[in-house]
Amino acid sequence: MQQIQDSKIQLTKNALIAAWEAAWDHGEFDALDAMLHPEYRRESAQSLHVANAQDLKQEIMDVRAAFPDLATHIDNIVIDPETGAAAIFWRTTGTFTNDLQGVPATGSTVETRGSNLLQFQGDKILSEKVTWDQSELLADVGVPSLRSAFETPEETVVDDLSGIPGRDELKGFNRQFITGVTVVTTIDDAGKPRGLAANSYVSVSLEPPLVLVCVQKTTSTYSSLFKSTHLGINIMSNEQRDTLGVFASKGDDKFANLQWHEGPNGSPLIDGSAASIEAEIKERFQAKTHTVFIAKVKHSEVAELAPMVYKAGRFFDGAELTEL
């Protein structure tokens, strides 16, 4: 009797390994159909996202597109025939060749590992709890993601009685906050300077000298900035109102009529700025629509020029506090 049970367990293990390798290593997603129950559900321990069989196939497709040389290895499978539970322990390697979840490919090779807890109903997998999802993969690549990066977009509600402020109210709140104005710069793969206007600059600490800037993923500079090791942050002076307009536009070559020089690590620093720094990018945190860059300052330049000030859609003289 024990021999028959052991034989059934081994057959189940063989079927799991065959379906797993066919789907993850070769993109043969339909191989999963023989193993998954019609009511199959998959829950991530990281994001708490619940997926069905079609969602799983799409996730495998997305990951394989980003890591074309993906190779997996199952270290162990443990099955409890009395409860119908099973655990898979695995690891995988691949090269981050194409973008994933809006994250530009870095070309780096990554090894990641995890475990899946399965619950069988008969010979089909009814449910699965996993320690790994795409956010974990990006973390292993070196791109930690805030949980909001993988949240499902909320549906628009016409009559919202929740009491949560709407978009216009939040914009009104933000317009009351007075900030400086910066231009964040970098060099792209072709050696061309890139930049964008931003007022989401923050000094994180003086010791160590860390700064933070948030960049929207849809900006044309985003991909180049994400792949860079360093960035420049230029605080605009009162004399640079026209310069700021250039970087707030969608122009292709924003540096064409601009005087600038390179920082020690090649980041563009704009002449005439009230102050400029070059910093080494240390962390990239993925949020839903933006990436938070945290960088360590390596070089700074300060001029005897008053900075520009921004409030409620208008720009002001940072010295006299009169409107520009």
C-alpha cells in the first residue's frame, strides 16, 4: 500500500516539474491546464494580489518577455497525501533584457528564489500561496517597489461619499505649498544630455549627504535617468525663467541653446543656476506612477544668485518674493 502511495506522489511530482518547466522555461503556458483546477486561485504573500489561471499565464508571459533567457530549477517538492497539500522550493536565473512593469531593462543578471504552497483537490491544484511575485523579482534586480506600484487602478466613482478628497481638492492643497524649482539632468545611452523640470526635490540628510527626487514614469527623460548611475540637480535662479520653460516642454533637444558643463561623473550641470549638485543614485523605489530616486551627493556648486520660487502655478523672485 505504501509503495502505491509513494508511486502516486512521484507521479504528481513529475507532472508538476513537467508543467512548471514547460510554462516558465519554454513559454508553453497551456501545459498548466492539465494541473490547474477550474476554480484555481493564486495569492501573493507580498502584494496580497489574487490571480486566476489566465492571470498566471499572463504573468509568466510578461516575465519571460523581460527575461528571455529565463531558466528555472526546482530544488524540492514536498507532498502530504493526507491533506492534499504540497510545497515547491525553486530558484531561477535570467537577464533583465526588456522592460517590465514600466521599469527600464538594466541588462543585469539576477537569481531569485521562492516557495509555493499548493492545495490539491483530487489531482488538480485548487489554490496556491506564493512568496514571490513580480515585485520580488524587481527587488532582486535591485529595484525595490512600494506596494502601490502593483495596485490595481481604482475605478472612477461619480458620486463619492467616502469623504476622501478628490483630485481638484488635492491639487488645491498642493498649490498652497511653496517650493523651489529644479531641473534634473542625466546623460542617455548615446551620450546626449537629458533633463526635466521638477519641484519634488528634498534633502534627506546631511550626514550622509542624501537627496531625493520623484520622477514621473511617462517623461521622456525617465528611461535614461533610470539607467544612469548619477544625476544632476540644478536649482533654478531668477534669471532662468526661460530655461525652466524649455525643460517643462516636450522639446527633443532641450540643451541646444543652453550653456552647461559636465559634473565629475558626466551629469549636465546648467550654467547660471543658483546651485547645482551631482549625486550617485543609490535607490530607485517604484511607486504607481512615479519612481523615487535617492542619491548621494558627490559634487556641489553654489552661486551668488537668488533661487526661483514656485507657488500656485506662478513663479516668484526668491530674494524679493515678487512675482516673475
